[in-house]
Amino acid sequence: MEKHPDEHDGQPSHRGDAYDTVGSIATNVADGFTMVAVGDLILSRPLTKYQHPGFDDIVNILREADATFGNMETLIFDIRSFKGSPQAEHGGAYHISLPGLGPDLKAMGFNLMSRANNHTLDWGLEGMRETSRILDESGIVHAGAGENLAQAGAARFLETMRGRVALLSFTSTFGPMFRACDPAGEAPGRPGLNPLRLAETIVVPPEILKNLRQLRDVLPGYRPGDDDPARIVVAGATFRAGDKARYSYEPHPGDVADILRNVRRGKQFSDFCIATNHGHEPNWSHEVSQEPPDYEQSFARKLIDAGADAYIGHGPHLLRGIEIYKGRPILYSLGNFFYDDLRTPVGADMFSAYGKDPRNDTDAEVTVDEETKGYPTADGFVGALAQPIFYESIIAVSRFEQNQLAELRLYPIELGYSERFANRGVPRLVTGPQAKAILERLQKLSEPFGTRIAIENDIGLISLQPGCSCR
């Protein structure tokens, strides 16, 4: 891996700039500090009171860490007393879970939750606020949603025995009305989530771009003289020429500046800073890419340069690769951790979207239709989240010694893909051929980032010596 200009013999530089006089970007935790990171939590009920095969082994891993993180991709409230309503714009489904979920997540060992994602406002501001209240009462630190942009973007802090942890949460995938904003003059701020807006460009071969230009020229509203030789816009989509068809993204400069500043601010008041991003890109509706979008590696590295000690990605509902940059983990996607999607009710708009009638069909039948008939997938099957790959993931356990990542252990899990609808979605550790298949897939996905993953006793292992900056 190419050495970063600010990297010297595996140690971060200590330039005499204003930032270093306020708080060093170096990790500052006691030896043995451990962070557990998992992906998306989509579940509708408490689980620790039930006998789920193998789940106790999972809970033991979660409880042993100083900081245990997951992405909260559901809302928590009691529908019987709820004052809000399902929104016309939602994240693809109306995720909802019972109030007992908050204390149950705490009992499992979770103490950090990201909130910025495409489901933050499925049930409006009332759902967002009630979820915040229950997480607060449960003693779980959460970030990414608030009463204005400053609150949604701010770091939130967890006190642990081995150091103070900051969490910043943002998302690149969200509904148009979900984005928080700050006050402007007499106009008040807007509640919502912390956004990372992306400008999408579709890259196509030159001959296809030529055909698209001809199409644009005959559509109503085209004005000659508006041509950009590098790109064209057709029906609201931007195209440019390239060697192969793909999606390309450019992050919004203002959002980037806000997030980098909040990372810097978060690290100045903590010993360990986590930056977490929920993104479904590329082309978020289809969710089939095992490679991160083209902007993400550069942006994740910028976050670490600004002071983040870990970058955690989630959103595409499947595994993506791992990179170690300047001695810090970049986890591009941890897939699903819970997919216990027994949500009810689902909202009238979902019944309509899948051709169902709430007078005749059930909520479960809508959910199954969403999973099995939602989108065309890359391998020819029809289904959004109906394949085994979406039910296989990992638990990532990072251990730090001498303020450096010493070891990253990767526990393969499976979420009961073969179980009946009411019983699937709860993780268990796997061994043997299935563990090997999951970890070998992760090995291949991580190779482009220069990451070597060993497999020992059905566990993935990335070992680094203190002072080593990459692997």
C-alpha cells in the first residue's frame, strides 16, 4: 500500500498545527481496548428472553467489548399509543419494533448505535423522537439524528473503563425530506438526519453516450448551447463517457466539510473516535454490489486523517472488504446482523406498492413479497434480500495495544436463511464449510485493499504488530 504523506515509519506525524495543539489525532486508549462492530439491526422484538440456538455465544462476544456498535435500522415505539403516522416517503419499508427492544439491546451488550439511515423517518419525526427517547432511557449512546443539523451531525460520547469513545453517524442514502438543516435567519432549523449527499453520474461507453446525446437533442426542453462536452443530462440523470458502464459519485463539498469538522471536534473531546456511514450505493435500490462505490475509499481515509480511529460502513445488506489504513480499520460493509423482520403494521403504501389489499392480505405476505419480488439481481434471480448471501455476515472485534490496532478478529455468522419466516433473522456463529465460505469471500473482497486475512479455527484474523500502519 502506498505510504501516506503524513505517515512516518507507521506512526502518525505530529505537526505543530492548530489541531495538534488542541488534541492529537493519535488513538489514546488503555491497552486492551476492544471495539465490537456489527452491521444492520433490523428486528421487531426483544430476543434475550427466548431460546434462540447459538444466540448466547453471540451475546457473549458483544458483552466482552468496551464499545459495542450496531446500525439501528428500525424505529422503536408502541403503535397503540403512537401519535405519528407512516410517511409517504420511506426507506423501502416501514420498520418498527416494540419498546422493549431498547433495554434488550442494552442487555445484549450494545452501547453505541448509529441512527442516520434510510429508515430514520419512516414514521416521521414522532417515530424518530420516540426512538431517541427509548435509547436514552436504555443507556445506549446514539448519533446521526436530531432536532437540527448541528445536533444530528454532532459526536455523542460513551464513557468506558479504557477511554472515552466518540460516535459520528451519517448516511448517503436517504429520502429527500429526511435531511436535517440548521436555522437560517428567522427560519428555524429542520429535524432529521446527518446527510452525505452524493451527485451520481452514470458512466457509459462513448458510443452509448453518443446515442444518449441524440436522444437528449430531440426531447422537449433541450436548448442548444447548453452542451458540456464531458457529460450530458437526460431525464434528470447525468451521463459521461468511460471505459465501462458503472455508477460514479461525487460527495457534496458542504456535507464533507461538516462531517470532517465534526470528526475533528469529536476526537478533540475523546480518546477513540468512530465514524460510521450508511450507504446503499452504487445504485442503492438494487443492493447487489459487493464493491464499495468509487468515492468511499478516499472519503474514509480523509475521515481517518481528520481523527477517526475506525470507519464502519453498512447499508448494502451484504459483506464488503476490509482495509487497514494508518493502523485503523476501514470496514466497508458488515452486512446484516439482525434480519428478524416481523414488523407489523407495514403501512398502506407498502400494501399498494406490492399489489396487496389490507382487507385480504397480511403484513407478513407484504414483507415476503418485498423480499422475494422486489428487484432484479445480478445473478438473474428475482429478489431484493431473498438470497443466502444476505443472511451471512461477520462480527468484527478490534483490539488495540499501545494505541495501535493489534488484532482484528472476524467471527462468521448466519441468520437462519433456511428457517421459516417467523424464526429467521437471528444470528448464530457458524463453523466448518459455511464459515470457510464466508471468510474466503471476505478474503477476496479485501485483497484489492492490500489486506491479508488468515483463517484459524473458523475465525478470520488480521494481525498487526504495534507501530505497523498497514496490512
